[in-house]
Amino acid sequence: MAFTFAAFCYMLALLLTAALIFFAIWHIIAFDELKTDYKNPIDQCNTLNPLVLPEYLIHFFFCVMFLCAAEWLTLVLNLPLLAYHVWRYTSRPVMSCPGLYDPTTIMNADILAYCQKEGWCKLAFYLLSFFYYLYGYTAFSAICLTLKIMQYLENIHTF
Amino acid sequence: MSASGFTNLDSSAGFNQNPTPNGGAAPPCQNGPLPTHPSMYPPAGYYGVPPPQQSYLSIPSHATSAPSKASIASSAHSQNYYQNNHQQQQQQTQLPQHQVALSPYSAPPPSQPYATLPSLAPPPSNAQFNQQAFQQQQALYTTSGPYYGQQSYRASPAQPRHHHHHHQQQQHHPSLVSSPAGIPVYPNVSYPSGPASSHYVPHTSSNTSTPGVMSTQMGAPLHQFSALPPASTAVQPGYGTGHQTAATVNGKGSTAAVQNNIHQHYDQNNQAPHNYNSYSGVTQSSGGADGDRPPSGTPSTSVHSSPSRHQGLQYGYVANSGASSASATTSGAAAAPSSSSTDDDEEEEDEDEEAGGDTSSSSTGSASPVPNNYDSLEGGSYPDSMPPSNNMTNQAPPFGSFGYHGMQTAYQHGPASRPDASPSHSVYSQPGYQQYSQPFPNLSQLSAALGGLSGVPELEMEALRPVNLLQERNLLPSRPLEAPEPNLSPDLKKVNCSPQTFRCTLTSIPQTQALLNKARLPLGLLLHPFRDLQQLPVITSNTIVRCRSCRTYINPFVTFLDQRRWKCNLCYRVNDVPDEFMYNPVTRSYGEPHKRPEVQNSTVEFIASSDYMLRPPQPAVYLFVLDVSHNALEAGYLKYFCESLLENLDKLPGDARTKVGFLTFDNTVHFYNLQEGLSQPQMLVVSDIDDVFIPSHDSLMVNLKESKELVKELLTSLPAMFSQSRETHSALGPALQAAFKLMSPTGGRVTLFQTQLPTLGAGKLQSREDPNQRSSTKGAQHLGPATDFYKKLALDCSGQQIGVDLFLLSSQYADLSSLACVSKYSAGSVFYYPSFHCIHNPAQLEKFQRDLDRYLTRKVGFEAVMRIRCTKGLSIHTFHGNFFVRSTDLLSLANVNPDSAFAVQMSIEDSLADSSLACFQAALLYTSSKGKRRIRVHTLCLPVVSQLSDVYAGADVQAITCLLANMAIDRSISSSLSDARDALVNAVVDFVSAYKSSVSNLQQSGVVVPAAMRLFPLYILALLKQKALRTGTSTRLDERIFAMCEFKTQPLPQLMRMLHPDLYRVDNMSDQGALHLNDTVVPQPHLLHLSAERLSRDGAFLMDCGNVFYLWISKCCNETFICDVLGCSSYASIPPNMSHIPELQTPLSERVRAFLDWLQDNRAFSSPIHIVKDDASAKATLFQHLVEDRSESASSYHEFLQHIQQQMSKGWHQERDWRKYLRFPGSSFPCEQQQTDHMGARSVCVFTADFYIYRA
């Protein structure tokens, strides 16, 4: 039973990470657009800000799942990002709506570069973790499968 | 009347002498409407009708006074008109003098483009030369055949009809004449029909308790009115009839108006074709046909290259600015800058009309599609056009050929312009520049064009002289420091942008980022783009020539490859010269594109065509939002505001479309119906502050000209109206929301007066200041905003082209850091008067009045954007100032005013090695108060250098200090005050160490800096002692925040005077080195160090702090000085709060006043003077400015230097906290560049700061 829950966790994380990868790509594109003048920072912040919390929550959600599944290694791998998210959100500018990006400061070259870099780093992280979860999922399902087969074989054997 | 205006123009000597049709026609168009104003409105309809009004009014006195007022007003109008004319005439007659009295702006001044007239012999002196030039030009114009002649002849007979027509067009804003139904029929129509209509309770019920709207009469104080419940039913019918009659009365007047205004377009649509037709000699019989006239643009179907076509081009010099140059150069006149600037404005706008009249079409060659945002308007680089790719540069071989082309320009510029400006040229041929020609003896122009590539001139040697600060004590120059001149060829130097407008921290741009990092100095620009200029070429042409790929405007630093092609100096693309550009309107010759005014001046203004508009140019719209809570009345600002506005009502920049509105608030928001035709202003109260709405849409913002009487009446009655108010709450947020809603259809300027912390509704704030922390040494808390309400509102405003200017007059903490956001992001300005009280604090009151005078009359530009372009390889890092950053190089400025400046941090992304010059161009696109779309373009050109020593030699210490101040303020808000302070100190330490290790090979101990930077540590110390950044001295949070706001927006000279005031001894001024301006002698005393040891016990000292003067009279001061200058018999008899210098006829007094006036002349806001006696209380205010001395909490200059020395010797091994460094863009950590010079074993710690999170 325990493996199946872990496998389920991995499967869920796999799907959610795929979603997060899209978030990250969206983020990168958005900042690239900002940098190349195509978009108004106000509009861009309005589209980006609502996505921040969902992203953080999704990540938080499967961290909790891994905690429940007692997948310690995976949890430890994810903790730095979790901590970063918490830090990032607590140090956000004064805003009345959820989100991180302030249209008045976002065009500052430092912040723009930082956000871009953040996007790329996250994309890399999510991609790596995507493969990791894929591996975890297949490993678990494989184990699960072998066990089932073995059980089956045993049954046959005993039969 | 208009004819007289015409002759006035004609008879005046000077620039405007050329009898171009426009010169004649335009000013009457502007001034013309006024005299006919009363005739437009049948007296019966407008002013008369006493009987119904009496029944309507509850206070009879108003009704009786109405007719008399009307007549006064009409005479006032005409008076005003004459005055205007008179002023113009005066200015124009003064013009030649101004030409003689050289302005500091440029040495061979306005004559320059004129000087390129081909047929002119080199004249002996500038003055005569100018006059000749003009006469010549006039001759040219007058003899230029039937075109002009006919026009000027035609212009005057056609006047009456002409301006009448104009009058009709301009008088009425289309929205006002939309239908007769717009006329309010009060009880029914004007009642708010807003979203929450269930709130509105009929008039008969008791109005006070219900939220909603009530319509009260102006004269009746609110509480009285609402205290009449039984009477109100009785009054009700009275109202009804009153309104009815008002409506019909109005109807009479306005149906006439409506008839006249069937053909309403926006001004621009009307004017352009109209003017076009009249100029082309087609008699436009009446305005009737205008209605079906297609929008501007069609008439110019003629072939562009035909010479006759080019007569449509005109090149208008804003000559007028003579007006302001008068005030700038003549000291005796003591013209208040405020008034002179409006005159300037008026005239400039007249000129504008003149020039703009010719904008016959907008058929530019620009291929821009219909723009959908301002971004594309001003011209971000086209996404689809060719990007500034490398092949552009490759195409033109990088270095040699550039030099070659450069030579070509130089040839073209050089010899041609040489004969004219002979006197000034002699100045440039100083020995230092002879070195240039050594490598290319035959091509002296070549090396000249190459800029700062050749050897080191003497000036540079002087700038590089190592100075040991611990030994040399007299560092200050005798006169206030000038901006260093970039090391360019004389030709380029001559056309370069004025340092007052455009200044770079490094006048020699380092070639690479690595070199910049080595220098440890910030690279940035300080810009004052909209400042009042004394001379500005205004160019009207169909095509504004711009680079096709980067959209740079053509400027003096482009290279002409041949007659038909030019190479952009920013992206190096080769562009074609359009046909039209081949014609030079100044010399009226063909085939000399390099002599066009655009190519001869680095600051020009274009009249933009409709390609540069998203919508028709907006009218000038002003909304005044006034705090009328108890606190505000206690402070008593309202009376002075109303007085000031009444006085300046006619001087508000604008045209016939100008609109004004008023809004007051305490715990409710009050609107004022000023619709023309009402007998009295009508107050509408909205008490539903949670969901504030606009009770009436077309009568709250009214045309100033039409409703002037009502506005005046409102302003006279406003102070008394609220005198009984006991309301202590302030619903600022809702009032601002209402203002936003009111203004959003048009855009414009909101002027907000606030006296306390907003306590109600959206955007309410809490007190965050802890008075016990005011003098904490740790730094200050709460430097950032508490809420983003004001920021969001400002962004909304900015989107609707509304600028909000904040006047905060509070005695208590009002959370300026939150409130200021409303101005910061809507490109407004902030004024703060701590502990303002009209009786107890006369000094603040005086300052308030002076500021207000300037504020109300200064120029204003609406719906503006500013783009800064720079040579490929450079990029913009951060902007500082009040604006909203729209994209990486575009600032959106809802309003732009002449007193705010901007700073820009730059970084070098690619090596600049393949060019010898770096250029920066700031283009400000705005709508003038006269409804013209204009583009002001400034271009700055600087040499690129590869040696560190050259970088240091060109360092501009003042600009560097200002940029660092801006960076430090950002740091103190994003991180903390103490970090910002440390970062500033570290900036000095870094710089001195970098200099020591890289340039000076002297192993001398001490703090050694190049002479160009010798004041750097002093300025940084002064910065640390400013209110914005000081710790340990008691500073109110609001005052600190305000000081920060000022650092972000003040122009550099003003900032430098605030930072490091100029101190002079004035009791023994000699005539040595004095300036002689007209007939006054302005003595030039030496600057003194800001240290108490320089103050002697027997002298009188003047300290110029930028926004205030202190005249310090010491105890044993010369009795004759006290007597002659102050008019007091002895030291003891000087009154304690003396704040003016009497106009005595003694030579000493005249001299002091001449000097003071001269100092005042160069600044926008006139500064009050305080006479400070040598006693304890007054001393403190003065002594806090003595920055070199030790104060209770800050070190002296000498201690500061020692501290720097210690820090340097401590070296680099200590751990570095990134927060304690100002990060210069593009650079990593300071330690990176520190090589193993002293201690070879030390490992160099390189870590990039990029990874440290920049806290947003």
C-alpha cells in the first residue's frame, strides 16, 4: 500500500511539475517581452501576479504529499525551493493584491535581470525534477509491478 | 484691436520683424477672442435677468452684484488684452539687447543658424551681425514674391472675420456643445444619476443625514442650509423656477453658441486646414465650409521637391525667449522668474502658432501604421524594421571610415561656418588644441571630428593633477563649479547640448565595462529636459527626419555620407535624406542638408504631426483638490491659495480650451458646478465616500474663459464658506478617486492640497512615526509607503494622462512616504511645508506663496513621453525621478514641468571601441498648453576613451554626487538608511583606492584624488549630513522623505546648492572680477568653505542654500553695512525675524541687492532671504549647513578623510556586505578589480552580486 501512495505522489508531482514548467516558461516569456518593449509593465504585472501564488501553492502541495509519503530525499531536494518561495513572498513590496511584481519597479534593470534569471533557474529546476519524478514514478511502479508479478508468480507457484 | 496687435508686432524690432503672414495673423487669433467675448453673449442672456435670480437666490446680495461684476469683467478683459500686447511689445523691443547681452547658454548665441546665411559678410560684432542678419532675412522674406507679400497684405483686412471665426471655434469645447440638453435643468438633471441612485433622497427630506448628493447654494454655509428642514420645502419650488429660468436664459445664450458651433472639431483639425488655406492665399470666406473639410493632411498633394512647396516650411526661432533671457542676464531688472517665464511661454506659444500655422499637412514620409500606444508613437524601434544588427556596422567599416566620414562632416560644417563666427573661433584655437593637428597636419578637421582621441590637453592635465586632500585645504574654486567640458573638437563642442540640460557623470565615456568598473565611478546622465530655455529653435516641417531603424532624430552628430545619405550616430545605419530636408529654410537654399537647423542645434523642438498623436491634443485641464477640514482651515492656507489663483488666473498656461475645476473635501467630497450661465457656483456634496461618483458630468470641469466669473466668485467665497467647519476627518482617498474620474476623459493636472493624515475611506493611513526615533543613529524606519493605494491610483492617473501635484502643508506627521507616491508615479511634483501656519509661521507662508506663484504660471506639458536613446553598446539601467517607466527606455510622464529633472544610470553592454563618440538623445514628446503636439530633442555627444586617466580627467564631480545621491536614496528605501550611508562612504573609499592603485604611481600616503574629483569626499560628506540621509540628528520622518523626493527631482544646480551651499562674504565685496550687466555691476565675491572658521566675527556672510538665502550678521559686524544694507542703526536694532533687504539707495545696498538678484535669476522658484543674527536660536539653522564642521552626531571633513584613509588601509580582506555598496550597473563586486598590488598573497574574492537578491 505504501508504495502505491508514493507512486501516486510521484505521478501527481510529475503532472504538476509539467504545469510548473509551463508557468516558468510563461514567466520567462513575459519578462523577455518586457525587456524588448512589447508589453506595458502594468499589463504584464497584472497577468503575472495572479500566477505567483498558484505556483507556490502547487509546489507546496506536492511537498506536503511527499512528506506524507515519507519520501525524505525528494522532500529535502524540494525544501530549498520551498524556503526560497517563502522568503520571496514575505519580502515582496507593499501590495494590496497577491503577487510579487510591482509595475513601478519591475523595469529596473537589476530587478528585470533578476526575474529573468529566476525564471531560467526555476525552469531548470522543474525540468530536472520532472525527470526525477518520472524516474521515481517508473521506479515505484516498476517495483510495484515486479512485486505484483512476483506475488502473482508466487501465487502460481504455490498454486 | 487686432490690427493694433498686428502693427505692434510689426513695429517692434527684433526677430519677429519678418512680416510673415503667420506672424501677423496668429497673435490676434490668440488674443483676439477676448475683446469680442462679451459680444458673443447677448447681455440679456448672460449677465442680466435679475428678477428670476432673486427668487432663486437665498442671498440677495449676490444677485445684485452680478451685473456690476459683469461689466467689470468685460473691461478687465480688454484691459488684459492691451496688457498682453504691451508686454509683447516690450519684450520684442528688448530683444536686440538680449542678443547683445550674451546669455550663458552658448557663446555664439542664437545667431548661429542665422549666421549660415550665405550672402553675409562676416560682421565685426555679434550684435550688429544679428541685426543685419535679421534685416537681411526680412528683406528676403518680403521680397520673396507674391506669396508672402500677398499674405501680409491680406492678413489685416481679413482679421475680424478671421478671428471671429477662430473665436467661435476655440471658445467651445465640443463636448460642451453636444446638445442643448446639456444645459442643466437642475432639480432633475443635475442630480446624480450615478450607480448608487437609490441613495439619492429627494431634496425635501432632511439632507444632512442621508448619504447622497445635495445641491446647495454657494453663499449659504452648508450647515445652515441643512438646518432649514421646513423651509426647504418652501424653497424647493423657488429652486425649480430658478433653475428653469436659468436654463432658458442659458438656452438663449448657448443656442447662439450652438449655432455657431455646428462645425466643431478638435482645435487641431480646425486650425490646420484653416491656416493652410489662408496662407496659401485662398480666401476662406467663412468657417461654414470647415465642417466638411477632411482632416488635415489632404491639402499637401503637391510634389514635395518643388521649391514653392518648401515655402511652407518654416523655421521659427523662439526668439521671444528674450523675455526670460532678460531676466537671466539683466540683474537689475529683478524680474520675478515666474512672470518672465509666462511671458516666455506666451511668446513662445505665439511663435509656435506662427510656426505651427504652416504645418499645412501631416503627410510625413514616416511609414508608421496607426499607432496604438504612445510607445509606438514616440517610436520605439520598429519590430519589423531592420534591427540595428551588426551588418550595419560592418557595412560601414568600423573605424577608419567613420573617421573619414567624420572628416566629411567636419569639412562641411567647418569651413562653411567659420567665416561667420570669427570672434568665437579665436577662442577655440588655443594652443591645447593645436596638438590635435599634429598627426594629420593637412587634415586638422579630421582629428577635430575624431573628438577626444588625441593627446591630453592642458585642461586635462590640470584635471588629473593628484591632490592630497589631507594636505590641501583650499579646494573650492573661487566661483561655483562649472560642468567640465567634454574633450571634443571645437566644432562639436560648439553644437553640443548645454550641460544644464543634459549632463553626464563621465564626460569621457570609458570604452568598456571593464574600464568603467576599474574607475569605480557611476556612469549616468542627469537630465533637465523641459527646463525654461532662453533660446530654442522650433522646427515645423512635414517630415521629421529620423533614423529608420532606431528612430533617432537627426542631430548635429550624424554624418552625411553625401548629399543624399546620412549615417545615424546611434545605430550607424545609413539613411536617406528626404527631399524636403534638402531645402534649408534658414538660408532658403537648396542642397545643404547639413545646414538645416536640426543639424546645427543639439536642442531643437519639432512641431509634431498627427502621427505623433493617439488622440487630438488635449486642452489644458486643471483640477484643484482642496482640503477644507478643520485642520486645513486652522492652518489657513485656503485664503492664500485662492488669492494666488485669482491673481494668476489669467496667467495659467492654456488657450481658449483651458478647463478648470474645483473639488474640496473633508469627510465628504464637494464638487462645484461652475457651468456658464449659472448665477453662482453651486456646490454638490457627495457623502458616500465608499463609492464616490461624479454627480454631474459636464458642468464640473468648465471652460475657464466662459466661466471665469463663476470661478472668480468661487475663489472669493471659498475661504469663508468653510470657516465654520468642525470636521476633522479627511477623506483624501475618495477625493482623489473622484478627481481621477473627473479628469479621466481629458487628462490634465490635478493639484492636491492636503494638511493632515488621511483618515477616512480608501487610502486611509495611520501614523507610523515614532517621535523618539527621530534622532536615532540606527536609521529611520518606514521610508517606504504603507499602502499601495496611492501608487495604484497614480498608475491609473498616469494611464489617463493625469498628473497629480501634491502640496502638503501639515504640522503633524502626514505619511508623506505614502502620499508622495501619488505624485511620484504620475510625474507630478511634491511640495512640503512643515508646520505651515499662516500666522505663526510667516516664513513658510511666504515660501508657499512664492512657490504657488511659480507653480501656477510655469509651463506645463501634457500627455508626455520621454525616450532616451544612446549609442549602441550603452544601455539604460535605472531611472530616477518622478515618472512611470513604460519600457526599458521610455518614461511616461502624464505632465511634464520645467522644474523637474531626471537621472539615468547607464551601463556599457558592448565595447564602444569601434566608435570615438558616444551620443545620448532624449526626446520629449508632449502637448503644449496651447494644444500643440511638440517634440523636444536634446542630443549630447561625448568622446569615448580607452585610458583610465582620461576617464578620471573627464569626471564630473557634481553629476557623480547627484547620481550617487539618487542611488543611495533608492538603497535606503529598499534596504536601510545605514546601508545607504555605508554605501556612500564605500563609494569614496573605492574610488580613492582605485585611483591610487591604477593611475597615480605615487606611493604617497594620504587621500589622493585627481583634481577633477577633489571635491568628491566633501560632497559625499555633505550628502551624509543632509536631512534625507543623516542619522543622529533629530529629523522628522516627513521632512526626511521630502528631502529624498527633492533629491530625486531637483535639477542639478539646485541640488548642489542644497547639498553644499555657496557661502560668500558680502560686507567687503570689491568690484574685482565683477560682472557688468547692462547698467548694473554685479560683484562676484569668492566662495568660502563651509566651516565656522571662515566666518569672522566682524563680517556679513551670505549663504545660498538653493531654496533659501541666509544673511548672517555677526556680532561685531561693520556698522556701516548694517546701516547701509539693512537700514538698521546698529546690530542690536536688527529685528529677530527679518526676511527682506530694504531697497536703500546706498551703493553698498545696491551692490548686495544686485548680487542677490543675480543669484535669484537662475532659479525657478525664487528663494526667500532670512537675516540671521549671531544668537543661539537662529544660529542652529545656519550652522547645520556648515558641512565641514563637526556636528553633534556627524564627523568633520578632516575626520571623514581620516576615516576614508583608515578604510583604505584596512584593505579588502574584510568580508564585504553587498548591501553596503552601491552597485554600479554592470559591475560585480568592488573587490574584483582590486589586483594583488600591495599584498600579493591576498586572494581576490570574486563573486558576483547578481546572485544576491535585489529586494524589490
